[in-house]
Amino acid sequence: MRYFEALASARHFGKAAELVHVSQPALSAQIMEMENHLGVKLVERSRSGVFLTRKGEEVLARTRTILADVDMLEQSARASSGTLEGRIRIGVIPTLAPYLVPRLVPHLRRVYPAIEIELKESVTSRLVADLGEGLLDAVVAALPIETDGLSTKPLFSDRFYMAMADDERNILMSPLTEDQVDVEQLLLLEEGHCLRDQALAVCSTAGKRRLVSFGATSMTTLLQMVANGMGMTLIPEIAIATEAARNSIRIVPFAAPEPAREIGLVWRRSSPRERDMEALATAISDCADDIIRAAAA
């Protein structure tokens, strides 16, 4: 059932095989065995990917319910064992994942050697939906997240800076005030990314003037455009150490009160893994503090 759920999520045999850590032929064989056992066709294969049949959609809904129940049973059993043992599925937003995950995962494996980490990177709305459906155990995202049935714990404050080309023509004063920002030069992520909304909130003096959106899906893409003189963009403090090292950009702080986003951990209130969430929150906070200190050094 986990193989089928992975295939339904990825809509691609190769990507699904990677998700469940098996070879593509092994996953294909398991799907065929499931179809033979149920006596129905679950998927249609085509050059453009995989599509679920009508019966496949029905089976998927039931499969996810069963897997969520199994996961809850496993979590209940683990609640009486050690902290952060076994599988934990964590979702992280794209403007955090490239900077936090490379430090967080080794830290968790070192401190909690029995942990099995599964990660998903996506926008907040998708991660919260997966959390509610039992497909994730926890989400790391910008607060507030106002959804019934979820618990949240603030982790750290991530200040915003302005990134611009390292060009002598850029003579903006430091520290920067919001009314100094030329919003017609402000580059934004595509809609759906919380950092886009946060940038608009910081530069609220923009009024109805034209804003530039390239439909970029990552900070790295935006900052490469910035480095090539195509505009400026907000950069969270946690990204500075990584991005400033590989892009020719200048980082300018804002004047007080400095704009920032509050990063938090989110999980289902019904989860029996309260102790695990507290341990995970501590680990994330510690790693984030280390990253931000490195940026300030």
C-alpha cells in the first residue's frame, strides 16, 4: 500500500521508487501484484507519466486512511519508547529547506541514531494539507498557521535583509528604510510561497505600483537574477551564509524595527508524539541559531 501511495503522489515510477527506497522494477512488480490481488486496474501508464483509474482513486482514498491508522498505531507504540525513534516525516518550506536541512539531518542522526527521517519540501498550504491527512508528522514553516486541530511552537525569528547586485551604482543607505525600496525593482517568488506575501507586507508602501514576478520557485533563482542586475529581493537571514557565498550580491539590513518572519514547528494536536515534537523543536532551534551566527560572523 505504501508503494501505491508513493506512486499516486509522484505520478512517476522512478520518482516513486526513490520515495520508498526500492528499485523501479521492484515497485512496478508490487503495483502489479496489488492490482492482481484486488482484481482491478489501479493505474494507467503513458509516456507523460502515470494516471490513476477511477477505481485507483477509490483505492487511494482507502489506502491513505489505512496507512494513517497504521502510522498512528506505530506512533502510539513509540510514545512509550525512546525519543525520536523510528520514522518521522517532516515537511519544510522551500525558503528554509536548502539552508536548514543540510545541518539539521546530520544533527538529528548524531543525537538520535535510531531516527528514520523522511523529508518533503513544498509550499505551506500543501504541507499543512498533508499534515492534516496524516501524510506528514510535522511541518517547519512561517507562522502564523491558523488551522483547527494543529499545535504550533515558535522556533526562531528570521530577520529580513535586502539583497541587491554588488554594484557601485547601488547607493542605498544602510540601514535601509522601507520607503527607500524601489518596489518596481523588487523581484518576487511565484504565488503560493509565503515569502512572496511577506515581501509584499514588508514593502507595503508599494501601493498599486508595478511589482515584478518572474514566477521563480526558489531563492537561488531570484538571487542569481539579482546578481545579474535584474532587480533586488528580500532574503531571510538563514539564507545569507549560503547565498552570499555563491552569488555576487550585497546584503543591506533594514532600519529598526527590523522586519522578520517567525519560524515555527506545526503538528497535529491529536499526535501522541508530543515528546518527539519538543525534541525536534529544540534541535531545529539549535541548528538555526548556528546558521544565523555564521551569517553574522
